[in-house]
Amino acid sequence: MANTVHNTPEEQPLEKVIWGYVGTAVLWISLLFTGLALERLGLTSNMLSGILPGEVGTLREQVTTLSRDLGTVKNDRDTNKLTEGALRNEIDKLKRQLTTAAQPATPSAAPAPPATPAP
């Protein structure tokens, strides 16, 4: 027992402080990488919606409302384009009818019979 080496009291706290800093640095780095991985995988929105329901919930409602409104606007646009196409076709038909009705009646293209000579 007399041959055992004991650490001096000055070295022991210094070693504990160094390992404490190393442990804290490893903890923060692992938390950073875990956060980056969760963000990259897209898993944070579900977690944060339970923790921070106010802002995330409001934004989620706005996104839902705006996407629904965008769908309605796109549907109205498509309906208006179809209506515009149908109206253009009707206008073209009416213009053709007007031009055919306005043309004077021309005699048929068949030649008139030759006049018979008088006896």
C-alpha cells in the first residue's frame, strides 16, 4: 500500500474540468447534428406543432386556406378559358353566316343554252 501512487489534489480537479468541457462540447455537437438531421428529414414541423401550437398552427391554417383558394382560382381560370373558346367559336359562326347572307345571289355557273337561229 505504500507503493500506490495517488493523484495530487491539484491534478484531479483540472482533469475533471477538462473532461467536463470535452463532455459539454460533445453534447452540444451531438445536439447540433441531431437537429440538422431532424430538419433535413422534415420531422421538425410535426414536433414543433405540438410544442408551439400558436404560430405554427396559424401558419398551417393560412397555407391550407391559400392552397384551397389557389385551387378555386385555377378552376375559375380554366372555366373562363373554356367559355371564352366557346364564345369565339360562336362569333366565328355568326360572322360566316353574315358574310354568306350578305353576298348577292349570283347566277348559277352553268352556261345559258345557245340561242336557236330564227328560220
